[in-house]
Amino acid sequence: MSIRRFALSAIVLLPSLAAAQGGAAAAPAGSGQAPAAPATYPPYTRPASAYVPPRTPDGQPDISGLYVAIPLPRSVETPLVPMANRAANRANGEFSYSLNERPKLPEGAIVRPAGVDPADGKIPLTPESLARRKDIIANQEKVEYLDGRVLCLAPGIPRSTIPAPVVGYQIFQKPGYVVIFYEQSHLYRTIPLDGRPPLDPTIRKAMGVSRGHWEGNVLVVEVTNFTNNLDNNWVIGAVSATPGIPAESLTTGHGIPHSDRYRVTERYTPIDANTIHYEAKISDEQVFTQPWTVAWYAFARAPKDYVPVEYACFEGNEKNLMLMTNTVISGIRVIVP
């Protein structure tokens, strides 16, 4: 079994790269100038691939196997202003989720935020939802407002596909089904392919209810019946909120719960034998002014010695254990070398 050590660092949009992508530098603090225009990116088009996967015994395109996450090359939303530069991380890269080598974007891939539609890259929140989001972010010292993933709750869809410090995936295929196992929190989804309807709308799950079908070599999954009784079940969310970034900027995607109208359409496109592109169209008329789409190259075939590890979410999580139980563990925690 290989040993993996992890060090989380934020994904940032460096000013030099922002300029290269069409962004302008931020106005100096207190200058009275308007914020710089957002960075611009070419229009999004779904990646085309001539790759034809092998077939399973029942005729499905065979995408089964172990994968690791390709880190997002940018944040979720196109930033209102370029983020501040940060010191190089321990792996001396722009971003790093691990001290080990992480998979890179395929050659020719456009480096851009995950939000691809609408074209301006903005998450189209209603004014009411933006106000709710500000309230959530302003109260992150209260357990009822905390990020559900930090609380070790199932993060939902498409957030389960957002890279995190420990993110391996295993795809299984059997006649009539695709099953996705997530290394994070040992979550899993069973996706039937037989055209059955969703469950009764009163039955709701944190990761929703999935129904899939194949469009050529692309796996398309409709996800409905999401839990909607928790503000902690957010639509999406990448790195932690960055100090000094305006509340209206949703570059991290944090703090956006959904309603009972929430649904997601996913597309898993095999690019080659080792890469899967991911796209998710998000709809919720009570939260967003229009449907919007995120997309990125998400899955890279894992190295041969890769083994999913035990995911101990609460272990050593001093701050959140204190918030939830009023117990301070810093004095009794055993440091294991």
C-alpha cells in the first residue's frame, strides 16, 4: 500500500495569470476606483473526443476503475477582482492538494474557472439568496452555519466531485448500473440505467437520487430528491473563503444552500483511456435566476499502486469538535509520529 501525505492549500488566481487571461489588476484599497473588470475566457464548448472506450459485457462504454481528482485550475466563479498572490506551497506549484505528484490538465485544455455558463462565469444568485449567503459566511463560528463538508456530512452533487485533500474515486459497472465510490467520507452512489422514475418526492437524500443513461459514450445522470432541511448542504464549494474578497464574489462557491426544486444534470465524458471530463447543469428557480453550469477535467486514472485510504473526518478536528460539543481536545490529543 502506498503512503500518501496531504497538505491543503488554496487554489488562487494569481494576478499575472489574470492578466494573461484578460483580467485587470485590482484597484488600490481606498482609491475610490471601481473594482477591476472580471477576467474573460473563451466561450465554453464541450470537449470533443474521438476516443471509443471498450465495452462491458452488457454493452456499456467501460469507464470503470480507480481515479484521482485533477485539481481545479481556478476557482468556481470568475472572480470580481484578481485574488492576492500567496507564497508558494510545499510542492512549489500554483496549487497542490498533496505532497505527491498530482494529475495535470490534459494538453490543450483551457485554464479557467469551473463556472462556464452563464458566459460571464458568475453564479446567478437571486438577491434573496445572495443575502442568505452573506449571512451564512458571516456566521461561520456557529455550528448551524458551518460547511456541511467540514461537519463530515455528505456534501451532495456536484460538490462531491470538487477536489478535496483526499479525493479518489472508484467507478464500478454491472449490468444496468454504474456505481461511484468516493474516497471522501466513503460515500457512494448507485446509478440505475433502466429508465426507472425517481423516488417519491418526499424521500430525500443528501446526495440525491440518481437516474442515468448513455448518450453514445457519455454517461448522463439526472439527480433529484435532494435533502433540503439543512443550510449545511451546499450546492458547491471549493477552497476556503479568502480574506478581503468581497462578499459578492463567489469564487469559492461556499455558502449556497438549495431548495426542494434543486436538480442537477451531470455528463461524464471519457476523453481518453485515462481522463474523464465532468459537466453539471444546476437548476433551482428559488435560488438562482437561471440554470448554470460548471465543467472541468475531473478524473485521471490512478497510479497502479493507488489504494483508497481510511477517511477519518472528525479525527483531530479540534475547532469543530469544540463548536459541536463544547469540548476542547487540544490538551488531550495524542500526537502520533
